[in-house]
Amino acid sequence: MELVMSFVIIGGLGLIFGGLLAYAARRFAVEEDPRVETITDLLPGANCGACGFAGCSSFAEKVVAGQAPVDSCVPGGKKVSDNICEVLGLESVASEDRKIAQVFCMGSKDIAPDKFEYQGVRDCKAAMMYSGGFKACTYGCLGLGTCVEVCPFDALSMGENGLPKVDTDKCTGCGVCAKACPRNVIRIISARNVKYVPCNSKDRGKVVRESCEVGCIACKACVKACPNEAITVENNLAVIDSAKCDSCGKCIEVCKRQIIKDLGKVLAVK
Amino acid sequence: MNLLAIIFVAILANNIVLSQFLGICPYLGVSKRIETSIGMGMAVIFVMTLSAIVTWLIYNILLAPFGLAYLRTIAFILVIAGLVQLVEMILKKTNPTLFQALGIYLPLITTNCAILGVAVLNIDAGYNIIETIIYAISTGIGFTLAMVIMAGIRERLELVNMSGFVRGAAVTLVSAGILSLAFMGFKGIVTL
């Protein structure tokens, strides 16, 4: 008798709850657009937030609702954008341009000295709170690795010289590191920008010389050497216009500070 | 007076996490930020109360009269899991704001041992329905209290300069132990 009762009661409970759930699933069903799930599966799934939304699934919701541009996913690039267009039945819009993060500072500890010893929290933002950072150069990389911590793709690491290194294979250009850097040393640039000047100092040449051995001193030697007038000096920094630059390499030869880098080589070396 | 004693004991003296060591998993897993710990706490209070009422009814109407008390664990697990699913569906349809606020915590606590623990403890203590409700709510509040204190401690620990091998899980467990010791101070103030 007891055996039968236990069957009846436990089995009955299971049946009742099963039936209740089945009924509730029908009765309280929330209509969801199946395309949302399809697009979520297409996205990289790192939830980096480069698109401006909380994560991949909320971006998918917005893009289906037409509230977000289809090419907002930076890490996914052209491929993901094309796939989204296919799902939504739109014309492809994305350009081929690939973006990557680069560190605009060459001032490792021995090249750009500290002005005082810092023993606080090992975080760049915290270090900035003590009289604007411990580095003599007020624009250079502090090297505490806040960018490395935040990178959702594991593309950043601290190099032996105390500066972050970008793994160009893994970097998707999502820009999370650029947002985290309190000194804007990391920037997102087009991978087509073959030549660039990895210095962030807007100080005048004399000040830069005192605080760093390699920083751009705005001597304008490269400006004069460039046959295509691709280089200008803005805010005491040489800027290379990638549209005009034809990679002749003359600026690299004349630069006294050896601060002009060839991204083509950086990408090739990896 | 008895109800006041139940409230005091459930929140402080016999805190579900710090004295009875139930629900440690969400306690360590979701206590990184104060905001999320409050969200989790609210969801636990809600589910705990609801499941305590339903399991009390099922035990006293279906199981005990037929001498099937030994089946309570399996019956309670079934009931709690089904109930949480049901609540989730209804909330999603009727109150999307609350559904968003409780978020992923609802399905997470389906299998929380603190929920089952309270359902079983209610039966063991022989509470009537009103005492059951009061006990479930105060246990949920005690859980939330422990979560929020822990989240506050962990938010501060994030900014402390310490060696790598104690950082993270190690220092969290040590501080949880000290917090638990502190709560032992409430023992013996009231006896039920």
C-alpha cells in the first residue's frame, strides 16, 4: 500500500508540475525573433562592448530591431557584418579596413625614467591619481598593465621592457584597452597606416629630451625629408598621413630619435 | 515573542551561510560586487519564501499523512525546480522589468542548497505555516546580509596591494572564515 502511495504521490507531483510547465510555456510564451539567436551565434561572443551595447546578445537584439548599424561589431570585422547582412537580407556595407591597437610610447623604464617611486595600487588609473603619475614624461605609458587586464581577447601582454605588447594576430581593434588607458597611450589605428610615430608626448622638444631618450622632439627633419608632404607636426608630434605616404622610408632614415615605426614590419614580425 | 526570536536567529545567530554553511556556492560566486549581491539576495528571498510555503503544504498535506516523510528530499527538489521554472515563465511574460532585475539569478538558485535547506529545516523544526513564512523571509534576509558584507569586503580587497599567492580565492576564503567567526558572537543570545 505504502509503495503504491509513494508511486502515486511522487509520480503525481511530477505529472502535475510537468503539465503545469507545459501549459505555462504555451500560455506565457514570449515571442522572440529567431533572427536574434542566429545573429548572436554569428558574433564573436567576447562581450567586449566595442559596439556600444552591453554584450553580444544585446547587440543582436538591437541590430534586428534596426537600432544598431550592422557593421558595429569591431572584432567581427567585415566577415561578421556580411553574415549579419545576409541574415537580415541587406546589402553588405562594411569596408575591408582592419583596425588594430598600437602603443604610442617607446619609453621603457631605462629610456624614460620615473620622477618618484610609486608603491600604490598596481593600476594605471590609480597611479594617475598621485600627482598625475610617476613617470617624468607626463604623456608616456605607465606600464602597470591596466590595458592588459581589460583586453577581452588576450591580445595584450607586458613586454620585458615594461611596455604592453600587442599581439597583432589576436587584436581585433575593439578599443577596450584604448578606453581603459588613462593617458590615451593605446590608440586604435587602421592597419593600413603603414608608418606611424609611437610617441604620445605633446611637450616641446626640450622637455621631451629631459624626460625621455626616444620621444618625438618635433624637430621637423622628417617633414623636410618627406617627398610627398605626408608628414605634419601637430602639438609637437609628427603625424603621418597614410593617404599620402607611399612608404619610401626616407623619414625613418632621417629621424634622429629613431621613433618612426613601420607597422608593415610590426605586422610582419608579429 | 517566538516569531521575533525566529527572525533574530535566522538573520544573525544561525545565519544560513555563516553558521550553517549552506549556499556557499553563490555566496562566493556572486559576491564580487555589492550590486549583483543585492540582486542575488532579493531573488533568494523571493524564491525561498515561495518554495518554503509550497513545500510545507506538500509535506503536511501529501507526504506526512501517508507516512511518506522519507520521500521529502526528492519531492522538495522536484517541487522547487518546477516552481522556479514556472515563476520564471510567468515573470517573463507579465513583469519583464522584474525579470530583468532578477536576471540569471532565478535559474541559478533553482539548485541552491540553501533553498532546499530551509524547506527541510522548516519541517524539522515543526513550524506552522506562519512561522515557516517568517523563517524563510528572515533566512533570505540573513543570506542577503552575508552576501552584501562579503561583497563590500571583496570590493575593498581588490584595491589592496598583496602578494600574488593570497590574492583571489585564498584571501576570499580567509575573510569568509573570519566573517563567520564574527557571526558566532551572536550564538547563545537567544535559544529556541
